[in-house]
Amino acid sequence: MMPEPMRLVVAVSGNGTTLQNLIDRIAAGRLCARIVGVISSRGDAFGVQRAQTAGLPVVVLRRRDFPTLQAFSDAFFAQCRQWHAELVCLAGFLQKLQIPPDFVQRVLNIHPSLLPAFGGQGMYGHFVHEAVLRTGVSETGCTVHWVDDEYDHGPILLQKRVPVLPDDTPERLAHRVFRAECEAYPEAIEWVIQQHRQQGTPTPFSGPTQGS
Ligand code: GAR
């Protein structure tokens, strides 16, 4: 019998390239998961259009419509429960969340650097790659980690390393890192699925880190 696909909620704030990668992987039969809903923190995010094109349910939750971070997080996870999410994947989602007890180690994030380097508030997208180039490091990469109540923090599941080349621009570097992200996120999710099958529950995890 085919195993049941894991029920994912994907959260976006922007372009949705990470969401698209997951949609494509699932459609190609390369990830045993089902996206049961998409939460966007912006109504005008291109990620919303990508979700609609793929026929996925979308809910927009804007931080400014909630008086407190707690109220925003409550609405976010109430929606996840309504969709019976087993795993939440942040995909370029730029809002902080307070993780309720039933979602501890059930929320994943991908970040375009080797955390803890180049993480934290304001460190997203091109800002990360610009900072990497300014610093002059010879290596960067991406990190998949469990989300806790701090930005870009929480136990690391997997990292992939990417070289920084002498003639890199932020765009070129972003492209190279994103290629690594497209492998790292599905790999990490697949690992969670395997753990879930073995243990009957997606918690607790503290997966191995690895190079590219
Ligand atoms: C990805 O590079 C992801 O690592 C980054 O946003 C990009 C995806 O955006 N996330 C962060 O920087 C989180 N701190 P998109 O899916 O909207 O294109």
C-alpha cells in the first residue's frame, strides 16, 4: 500500500519560488507530501498566484491586522490545525511566529546562508548575499532548521555548502545558493517524513547536518 502523503502547510511572503519548487517536486512524484494549504503574509505576493495556479487553498494573514504577535500566531496555527497540517514549511515567510506547544518541531524554515552566520531580523533574500560578499567569506550555503520563537534560530536539520566565487554578484550567488536550496528543502522534508513513519510522530527531531 502506498504511504499517505504528509500534509504540508507552506507559508510565503514574496515570490514563492520555494513554494513552486515544492509544488513541482510533489507533482513529479519526488516528494511524498501534499500541500493542504498556503498562508501568505501579503495579499499581493506572487506566491499567492503560484498557489492559486496550482489549485491550492490560500489564506492571507497580514501581521498588521492583528494587535499582537501572539494574536497573529494564534490565527496562523488555528488555520494550520483547520487544514490538519502535519508539517509547516516556511518558504520565504518573513514574519516572526510564536510556536505553540503542539507545533514545536513541526515548523521548518529554509534560510540562504550557513546559519548562524548571516541570519536574524532583516537578513533575507538579497540582503544575505550582499552581506556574504561584503564580508569576503569563501563559502556560503543554505540551512534547513526547526523554527523556534527567534528569527533564523532553532535546531539545524541540514546544511548545504556553496562556494563564493571571485567574480560573484549578489544575483549570481543567490542563483547558486537557490539551486542548493531546491535540493536541501525536499531532502529535509523527506527526512522528516521518514522519521514520522518510523516513530509515528514528527517530534522530536535533531537531524544530521551535511555538506553538498
Ligand atoms: C529563499 O532563498 C529562502 O531561503 C529565503 O527566501 C527565499 C525564497 O523566497 N528565506 C529567507 O531569507 C528567510 N529568512 P521566495 O520563495 O519568496 O522566492
